Amino acid sequence: MLKFILRRLAAAAGIMLAASLLMYVLTINSGDPLADLRESNADNRDQLIARRTEYMNLDQPWYSRYFTWLVGASKCLIGQCDLGLTRQGVEVSTLVGQAAASTLRLVLLATILALIIGIAIGIITAIRQYSGLDYGVTFLTFLFFSLPVFWAAVLFKEYRAIGYNDWIRDPQLTPAQIIVIALLAGLLVQVLGGGTVKRRVITFAVTAGFIGAALPIMLAVDAFRSPRLTVIGVAVLTVALALSATVASVGLHNRRVLVIGLSSAGLVIVMHLALTNVFIYYMNGGVLAAGALLAIIVPFLIGRFFGGRFRGPATVVSFATIFGGALLTVVDALFRVWPSFLQRKPRPISTIGAQTPNFDGTFWQTFLDIGTQMLLPTLLLTVISLASYSRYTRTSMLEVGNQDFIRTARAKGVPERLVIFRHAFRNALIPIATIAAFDFAGLIGGAVITERVFGWKGMGELFATGLAEVDPNPVMAFFLVTGLAAIIFNMLADIFYAVIDPRIRV
């Protein structure tokens, strides 16, 4: 494996070197970086030209400028990056650090959401091949995949931001709107649930009735402006998560894994009760990061020491329960802060920028501000990537499902749940890992348009500005970040192959 990784790194370094040379040559030949100053009538025009020439080293031949950039970029290997100056004399290293943090935060979240939702949709449509759900999802995925980014962004601004901001000032729904929402929810849930006609009718009736009764109550108690999850809600949802994870992995008949799942849920509930005030009044980024780390480490220890011969499923169930419960605790804290956040920011979902200027709220209010600013671009990138993941998952699951070992497992009486998740899904993950690795780097490049539309100061804005000003250093910084992301995630995909398929390790 080590030799394989070293060979891949050597090949990637050669590709990066050749691509960087091509990118640099294309950028410097795309226009004249002094064009605006040559046409200027300013008295100090010659001084301005001389200063820009000094910043951009325009008095040197192109290959010398490229070599200077290459030497500075290679210093990143020892933590001393020197990516040159922009034509205004600003250090590119400073700009790229801020821009990369902004873009990677956006793209990483969009990739995770697209992976989770897309894989889930792909599995469901593969199980229910050629059903109404399958045809409907196929139509929607192709529709989302073909949407122009700039047009979809405008729709999101109008109907997901401006419309919601107008509505949240005084949340109201007419009886006709409640009926329509309840009917649509009933139709959606019965399609997802499937089954016989009788089961579909019952599912539709129960869902429509529940939504139709819940919406007026939520409006009456002002739940949209003052939402509450409370410890009861966290407890119920965490226990449901533990039971669902147990059913999906080994089934409720496995007492050991079931007890571990319920014990993990109990641990989440106890921690929620003990740390409620800490979460509200004493939270900061370090505490949140430490909590996330513990939510990963603790399930591993529980599964390892208490799982016995079911160590793997126990770890998965414990992780799903504890990490999901931790997320629910965060949601509860955000719900508590939401009314005060609306007082500071009456129109919560902004359409421009990564953060509200001069916003001076508490930690959770600032967290909500950043989250609402990320909502639209993240949702847009997720919807576009969702189509690819769902289709590849469906195709891969159908291909694996027709293989001999799946038919053998079914013939031996293995429960369908285990056939799907333990045998078929694991083997179907290899092509999905490949797509995810390429998609992450592709999203950084595709975020150029998204960031321009939403006024997001990230790598896309840095690239577009550098290209428009014929300034190669910002463009090469964008290339460096995107290329390294592609290399790293392809390497992680190769390692992931060996994790899910032991044959690849040999």
C-alpha cells in the first residue's frame, strides 16, 4: 500500500507540474494586465505602471515569473508558502487562506449532504426498481442535474430567501394552504413507504391527518418563531435513531447491539440534561469541536469493549446514536436562540455574502448567522450533486444485486436487510467513492458561479477576479487548492477501496 501511495503521489506531482505550466501560460496570455493604466489620463500614470510592473514582475520573461511562482509554491511543503503578490500588492497567501476556508466550508458541507441524501435515494430506488417512486426520482434527478446554476440560484433567492423572510415576520397559513400541504405530504410519504394499496391509503390518511392537525397547532403556539425541541424531543428522537440503526444493521433480535444502542441513547440524554446551560451560555468553538471529537471516539470505544463478536455493528449503531443525538442537542440549542436571533436579524436568510457585516451576537447567534448565510449556496450545490450520487448508487446497487453471491445469500435465508446493507451496499460503494473524490474538486471549480451569484468571498471570487485582471498569482492559487484537493481526495478514495474490499489490499 505504501509503494502504491508513493507512486500515486509521484504521478500526481508530475500532472500538477504540467497543468500548472499550462494554466500559467494561458492566464498571462489572456490579456494585458496594464491595459487599464495605459488608457488612464492620471498624472501619475507612469508611477502606477512602474509599481504594477514591480508587483507582477512584468519586467521579467514569462518563464522566469513562472519559476519564481513554482519555487514559492513548493515552499508550502515546509509550511512557508510564498504565492506572490496581486497586482495591487496584496499577498496572495493571505487572500487564499481566507478564501479557501470559506469555500471549503461550503463545498465540504454540500458534499456530505449530497452523499448522505443521494446514497439513501439511490438505495431506495434500486430496491423499488421501475416503481412510481423510481420513475419520479429519475425525472427529478435529471431535472436537477440539468439546471443552470445561475438560474437555479435566482429561484432559490426568490422562493427560499425573500419569500421565507417575508413570511417569517408573521407566520400564517390559510386553511386551503394547510390542506394542500397536508395532502402533498401524505402523497410523498405513501410513495416513499410503498406497499399494497391498503397500506398506501392508510399511510396517506395518517400522514395527511397528522400534518393537517399539527400545522394549526404550531401556528397557534408561534412554533415557527419560537421553536422548541426540549429534552423530551431529544430523548424520543435519539431512542428512535438507536432503534432504526439497530434494525438497519442486525435487527432488534440481537439483544447485545440493541442494549448498546439504547445505552448510547441514554448517555446522550444524560449529557443533554447535564450540559444544557453550558451549551446555551458557555459555548465556544473549542467546546463544540471537542464535543464532536468525543461523539466520534466514544462510540468506537463502546463498540470495541462491549460489542463482543458484534463489534462492527455495535460501533456503527453507537456512532449513529451518539453523533445523531449530539446533532439533536445542537439543534435544540439553536431553537432556543432562534427568537433572539430574529430580533437581531428580522430577515434571517440573506442572499449576499458569507456573514452579516458587524454582527455582534452570542456564539449561537453568530453560528445561526453563518449557517443562514451558507444555506442557499450549500443547498444549490447539494441539489446539483445529488443527481449524480443517487444515479450512480442506484446503478451500482442494481449491478451488484444481480451477482451470484447476492443470490446465494438470499437462497441461504439471510434477511433482506442484511443482504442489502451488509453485502450489496458495501460492494456498491467502490464506484461511489470514485465519484465523490472527483466531485469534491469539481465542486470547488463549480463554486465559481455559485459564489459570484451569492456574493460569496471564496476561491471562486479569487479566481474570477484574477482572471478578469490578467493577474496569474490568484488564478494559480485557485489551481493549487483545487489540484491538491483532487489529489488528496483521490488518495483517500484509494485507501477507502482497501477498507471496504479486503481483496484490494493484496
